[in-house]
Amino acid sequence: MIITLWLTYLAFHHGIVPSITRFIKFQKQKAHRFDMGNCCTKKSSSHTDHTPSSGQIGQPVTEQPTNQSNNSPTPTNSLPTTSTQQLSLPTSSCQLRINHSQTSVSRTKKTKTTIVDIEYLVLQTLAAIKTLVDNDQEAPRCILKLHAIAENEFGWLAVVKSIIATIPITKPLGPAVITLLMDECPLPSKSAMLDLLQDLDLSSTNASLNSRMDVRRHRNIEIVLGCLGEKLAGPSSVSLLTKDVLDYLFENLSPIHHASVILHSLITLEKFSQTSENKMTICSRLKTISPSPLGLLEDWYHHTDFTKREVGFCARWCQDNLFINEKRKFTYEVLDLSKISVMLNSKDVSEYLKISANGLEARCDASSFESVRSTFPIDAGIWYYEATVITMGVMQIGWATKNSKFLNYEGYGIGDDEYSISYDGCRKLIWHNAKSNSNNHPAWKPGDILGLLLDLDNCEVIFSLNGDALPPNRAVFKFAKKWFSSSSQLHVFPTV
């Protein structure tokens, strides 16, 4: 998600995935993680490798026996430690192919779940995701059912293929739903990974011929690949980035393709580059291409098409932070910052938020809930700032003091404690102390202007969308009156 801050200050917050993950964490704690054959492993929370996203319907598939293990340790709230186990993608012992429109997945001896059923559950999840606003709310049954189906490699393949075929490109929360479902599915076995890659047929020729014709499929494939590249352990992620996958992603960077396909191809390369060997591979490929595809895409930074503008932002950020071109000057070296008096504070930000070189734009492609305060503290008077919305997704933008905590992995940020208040234009909610209230504004869209006024003299906050102001909100002052009245050093910051 991207927002651009103007005037006094900007605050940015993106986190639908971790919010929902909190609701279903109990499910993961009740059961052991299912190992499908020789399973790939998740990265540790330390992120040491990171640098600064034939049969007819209803007929069952005959499941071949696999060496499955149910002896994995019960997961805790922390991420598992990194394993050195390598994903070599050998010849699969199970040559199952799932034809998306014709196959069913046998879950038990008594019940059968068809591909149509799985697609329906995926669409149910997409419809339900906006309704998950209460931290104590139970996870929808559709999510729990998909998790259960994916607990063997046949079900995992069916769920992934249904995600690719079903999530529409027109839904702003589509990428978040894909990330959520991929994060909550058990880790894939080597044979399941091989089957998926062979079925997807990720050659550059295939991308060139089909990307413009089936935008949804290729965008969803890229998001799935990005989730797997980020989720797997380092050596396994390296093995996943095969020559065909790399060719496919680079082909999709061509400006002839749909902007959404280009955007998610770029984000997927970012996620693969979290493993240093993959980063070296990607940088080596970039050096062989002239002119640089990232340089061409960076020209879209100020494009009037907002999806292309997203592409331009990501291309510039990658060149400044990940894929360094020695012949190119860093953006901050050529910008004139003399007229900017306040910006997003790069020293008061959670881990995975991308901030532009001028400090006025922010974007998050991680599944965690990222936040940042501005550099401008306020302790008296009336203050106002505006944020231009570039994407339609879940963001919480508002005001916070230094006491407000950024717990990105737990999904807590602006509006989730007593020391902050925020506006969520995707779900049309006002957040304070982790509680939400609805409003009568329409859902925001790219190009909308969010106005945020803080009146410390009269103890009220006013939010407006495209000039349409909501009634003054005094909840944060009533709840936290003691720390507003007793602290002479209290400072409030515009926060995203």
C-alpha cells in the first residue's frame, strides 16, 4: 500500500494479514504443523539473510502413499528457527497432476472435497476478510476448512491452484487474502513444489504469450511465488528460483504487460532477494540487460495511472535499497529537500516499511503490520495534514504519541492502543484502543485525499475524505485525559 503525505505530516499502516492471523493463531497452537514428506522450513524471526510481499468434477483423485510425518513440534508465538535443509526439487515420487477444472481432492474416506468446493471457500475468505475487525473474533470457518484441506500435498496443490484461478484482480484485498492463505497453509513437500512448478509451466515464452491475456492468473502466480520465496528457508528459496522462474519474472517486467503483472513480478523479486544468494543471482541478471528494466519502470514514478505509479515507486526503491546499480546515483543524492520541513522518520519506524527518499511516501508489501511516526512533534495548538491515497488496501493513518507501540508481528499499530487514533478508509472505520467505529464515508480509492486535523486546544480530532469531514472525535482525549493534562513534555506525531 502506498500513501503520499503532504503538509504537516503523514502516517502509514498496513496489516490485514497479521490482524487475521491473530484470529486463527489458536488453530495453529491446537495442532501440530503437518509435515508433507520432506518439508521445507520457515525462516527465523531474526531474518539474518534480509537486506534494508482427468476425471470429472466430483470424482476423487487416487492418493498415492507418501512418507508423511506428524511429529513436528507444536509451534509457539515466535517463528521457527532457520533450518539448513535444502530443497533440491528431485523427481517426484508422486506424479499427481491436478487439472483445475476437473479434479477433486479426497480428504477422508467419508468425505470428498471438489475443486469447486475449494474455490468457493477461497471466495468466502475474500468476502469475509473485511469483517474481521475484533481481536477476539473467531476465524471464519472457510479459513479453517482450507487450512485442514491443505494438510496433505494433494490438498495443498488443490488449494494453491484454486487461489491462482479464483482471486479476482479487481478486489483490493485479493493480494492480502493470497498472502494470508499461503502463510496459514502447511509448508509444501518437495514433490508438491515440483508438481506446482511443472503444472504452472513458467517459461518466458509462456509469460510473453499469456500475461496480457490472463492478467489475473499471472498476477496471482507471482504473489504465490513471492510468498513461497519468502516463507521457505534460504537454500530452499534458492532452489525455488529456477532458471524458468527467473526468466518468467524478468519477462513480466516488460512494459508491454499489464501494470499489475509488472508490479507483482517486481515485488516477488524483492521477496526472493531476502536470501543473499538469490539477490546475487538477480543482480547478475540485471547487469546483463541494457537498458535496465528497473530504470525504465522508474520513469512511472509520477504516472497518472496509479498502478503504474506503484510500479515506479517500487522500481526506484529497489534501485536505492536492493539492486544497486553503480552507474546510477541514489535518489537522495539528486533530490532537493530544502523545502521539506517534516517527513516520515526513518529512525522511528517498524521493520519492513518502505519509505521514499524524500520521506513523504510509504509502502508496505510485508505481511506484518508496519507503522512509522513523522519527525514533527506537536504539543499545543491546531494542526492539520493530508495524505494522498495511492492504493485501496487496508491502512490506518492518524495521530500517535511516543507511548504508542509498534508491534508489527502481532498486528498492532496506529489506533490499536490508548495513545493513538487512526482512520481506516478501506473498511470505513475509526480505530482507537484496538476498538473500531464505523462511519458514513465511502471506501477510499486511489487519488483520494485524507485530511487529519488535531485540535489540542479543544481536545478533538477531525477526519475528512476529499473535503467531507466527519464529526469531531474526542474519544482519545477522554480515555487518555490524564496523560494529556499531566505531561508537559507530551508530543503527538502524525503517524501511519
